[in-house]
Amino acid sequence: MDILSVPTTPFEGQKPGTSGLRKKVKVFQQPHYLENFVQAVFDVIDGLDDLPLAGAALALGGDGRFFNRTAIQTILRMAAANGVGRMVVGQGGLLSTPAASCVIRKHGLKGGLILSASHNPGGPDEDFGIKYNIRNGGPAPEAVTNAIHARTLEIESYRTLEAEAVDLDRLGTQTLGGMTVEVIDPVADYAALMESLFDFDAMRAALAQGRRVVFDAMHAITGPYAREILENRLGAPAGSVLNATPLEDFGGHHPDPNLAHAKELVAIMNRPDAPDLGAASDGDGDRNMILGPKAFVTPSDSLAVLAANAPLAPGYAKGIAGIARSMPTSRAADRVAEALGVPCFETPTGWKFFGTLLDAGKATLCGEESFGTGSDHVREKDGLWAVLFWLNILARRPGESVGDLLAAHWARFGRDVYARHDYEGLDSAAAQGLMDALKARLPGLPGQTIGGFTVAQADDFAYTDPVDGSTASGQGLRVMFKGGARMVFRLSGTGTSGATLRVYLERYEADPEAQRGDAQDLLADLIQAARELADIPGRTGRAAPDVIT
Ligand code: G6P
Ligand code: ZN
């Protein structure tokens, strides 16, 4: 088969963001657009980790959104033309993000390409994305993504070949040019990993004895995973997994597991006959939301509860080495870490900051307020893993509801009452102006009283990685108050239009009597103080946030 060298010219803007290159499908459909980026990846990873690209083995799969299959065929032809030895592809072109991480690690691959735009909508007019994960199964570090971007700006040609399309639906081995294509069951390795971590016998017994779970796959990638694990292996009744068939446009919805987008699930969990556990995951399967009957578990509390109950899961029975959380995530996990006598690391927003801590064995569990939880079992956050962890805990604490578990946790550790307010689609200059003005005021804030709260400390969060010494600055404005309340202001790094201001609010409540109640009510004074401090209405023209989680 002849290898073709196709002349091309660079595209501006092929800079991978927090989680790879994300653009509208129409952008990716331009001739050479995907090819340029993929060639840049291949050029940069040749020699990375002392492994040449020639003869290397890579994983490939995506969340099944529109353009997934087309992109996979393009990438396979290019991989063959670039001398890749073996591509391990999920059947149907599918692999959830955590499953891809699992496959890279388990099969000892050089890395992998994951096709996804996470929780963004899919379809011909919506989003597509591609990212490269390295040998440890985690997202490529910034040095690598910067090198990929630099390469896209100087590219002159890419390599491909003419060949019949690979049959992505047929399990087993095929060849493409000189390359082996191995189509694998996308669920098997991941399901085996979950069986090694959690008490499947206890969960099976609990489900047989009447515990009920409902999981909303949101027509995204976790449908096949959840069906296999929850229904087939654990015996949950058929239909326990909602919206289980991955659709190219996710049924027209946002596949984002939060109170705003998972309305169907929220309605079920508010019924009088609600199941014991309600959960959802996102487009590519790395996010999660946990609900109980009339109970919402904030991602921050979820991390803390998992950490406090970790020994109930066989994979964590020997204890955890440490916890890591992103800075805007509440300090609930810190209290558990302190009780356990293990460190708690505070990192900037973004899962990639956990990689070094996990690799070095300093942290076992990690979590972010943005509905991400995970552990050292892979190097991505893992939605279904979190759901199974909760189910494992419920199975081992019979008779207790999700609400009971939360109440007991708060009674022991205190409650970090928490809310996030998002102001979306803001004028970028106005949003930046708000941040700049607040940043300028930070040094003068300590000692001042705002809405009844006295500022103890205020800073612009900066981080030095304790493992490799790398630094990150400008990661969010923190205002800490006497008595433990905190506000954090950040601009989203993942939006595609305008700017999104995120305001993270929390205060500590030690008194069990005062812990019950809705976070918005319990935080009302702090919310008002935050609006005044940053002059949100004046600078954004918004009277209220668009999304509250
Ligand atoms: C992605 C990353 C997360 C991160 C989130 C932050 O989902 O995978 O690790 O927490 O983005 O998003 P934001 O919009 O707040 O920058
Ligand atoms: Zn995701």
C-alpha cells in the first residue's frame, strides 16, 4: 500500500485546552483540519517517553458522538502511514475516557487518542474533540500539548494511505497497511478493573435484597458500561440504566450530569418511591452526579464521604495514602484527611494536576467540585467508578440512605455548606474587568468586613507541584473569612462562547442542628456578600446566576 504525503498548510487555533482540542464539528470537517492535528500529535510523540512511534501500540476510541467513526477511520489510516505497529480500538469506535485510560495502562500501550468533547452537546452543528493521553493513561502534560500546538503551526504535510475502511464492529484483529488493528470489547477491561476494586458480592446481595439504583447514561458513552456492570454483573433489574443507547447527538441534550441537565433523573429521585441511589455520567463517562431520595450530594461532599468510607471497598481496604482536591472544591475532604492522618493536596482546577501525585503514590483519591471523582486506578476522573463506590458503601451500610450517610458524615466532621453560582455567556471584557478589579483589591481586604463577614486572608491562587516542582499561577481569587467561610472567583477555562464567571461559596457548620437545610438558604448571607464584593450586578448586568449547583 502506498504511503501518501499530502501537502497542507497550518490552521490557526489548534491549541489543546484543558482537555484536548475542542471545536465545532464543522471546523473539524474542513479538509486537512483533523489530519494536521493528528500528524502534529504523531510527530511530537515520536520519541516521547523514550518510545519511538514506529512499531508503537496506541489506544483509540471515543464517546460515540457525531463524526466519531469518520475521525477514527482517518486516524487509523494516518497511524498506519506513520508506522504505528498496533492500534487497539474499542468496538464501534467507542471507549469512555476512563476506559481508555484503563486500556492504555492494562495493555502497556505508548498512549492513546480519545475522541470526545466531554459534556458538550454533539451533532453536526455541535462539538467534537480529540486529546492525547500518555503512557500512564493520563492527559498529556502541558509541555506535550504546547509542543503539539507549536507543531500544528509549522506543518507542511501529513502521511496517510488509501485503504478500505476498517470494520470497527468486528471484534478481533485486522490489518491496515503494515499495522495491526485490534478491535476490543470496550467494556471488558474496565469492568474487570471495577470488579477488582469493589465488593461485587455485597452489591449483588444488596440489590437482590431490595436496594435499588437508577443510572442515567444520558444517551452517552456510559450506557454500555453501566448496563454490563449494573444490570448484567450486579443483577440490577433491566431498565435500571436510563438512556442507555449512545446516540450521535445525545438525543439533543447536554450530556452533563448536574441538577440542571439531568432533569429526568432528578424528577425520579424526588418521587415518593425513589430508588436508593440515583446517578448520572457525562458524554465521555468521566463525570458523575450522586443523588439519594430527595438528596443531592455535592461533588465535594462525595469525595469526603468516599474517603471516610474507603475501607468498605476492597480496592481501598488497606487505606488511602492521601487525598487531592482542586482549590475551589470544598474543604470537606481536608477534614477526613486530617482524621485519617494523611495529607490533603490542594491543586489548581483541572484533572491533569493530580497526575504527578497519583504517579508518586502521594494521593489515592482525588476530586473536583466540577462533578469529577477518581482514584489511582486510572489517570482520569471516572464517573461509573464513583457510582459503584457509592453503591458499595450503601451495600455495606444496610438500612442507611444516602441522606443518612451524609447526615452521619456531617455529624462527625461538620458540614462544609457549599454552592457554585455560574454566570454564563458574559461579555469577556466585562468578566475580565470584574476579576482584575477584585484582584487589585485583594491585598487591602484582610481585616475588612463585608456583609457581616470579616476577611482573614485573600490571594490569587498559585501552585507548586510537590512532585515535579512545576508551577501554575492565576488559578482563582480566594477570599477567606474569619470563622472558616470562603469565596472563590474564577473564570471558566472550558467555555466556547463569551466568558463564564464561577463563584464558589462555602462556610463551615459544626452544629448538627444547624447543618440540615438547603445550601442556598444556609449561604444566603455569603452569597449576598459575594455579589457586593465583586459588584457582580454592576459589572455583568446580571441580577442572578444562570446555573446553581
Ligand atoms: C474539565 C476538566 C476538569 C475541570 C473542569 C473545569 O471538565 O476535565 O478537570 O475541573 O474542566 O472547568 P471550568 O469550566 O470550571 O474551567
Ligand atoms: Zn467528560
